[in-house]
Amino acid sequence: RAIRGYAGEASVRAVAERVTEAYAMPQVHILRARRGDVVLIRRPRDYSLGIVALNGTDVVTVTPQGLQRIALSNAVCGWQV
């Protein structure tokens, strides 16, 4: 309920959009995301967040198995940090 009250819906994407808007973090096209930027990754049921890795081509995200690197091309959108 708290997340829905804050973001309007219980979704990682909605929360990310609300927080990035509140802190004036400009959205960037995924191909322009750079290391350290926050990106949104589409998952089977919802979304998750990750950070562009130091190499600039991978995203580091948290999974039930721990930290995982995936290709930046799997991201939907990003925000400049």
C-alpha cells in the first residue's frame, strides 16, 4: 500500500520514475547510458533496477542468486546519475 500510495501503483518502474523525477535525474536513451547510471530491466513479472558497470556495456543487478551481470541491451531505459 505504501508503494502504491507513493507511486500510484505497486511497480518498480513506477517507483523509479517517481524517484528520478523527484531528484531531477534526467532520463537517457539506453544507448547513451554510461557507467554508474541507473537502468530499468524488464523481468518476467515486473521490472528491476541495475547500475551500468564500469565497462559501460554490462548492467549489474541483484537477483535471488546474488549480483548478476547482464548486457546493457536488455535494459528498457536509464537515468543519468
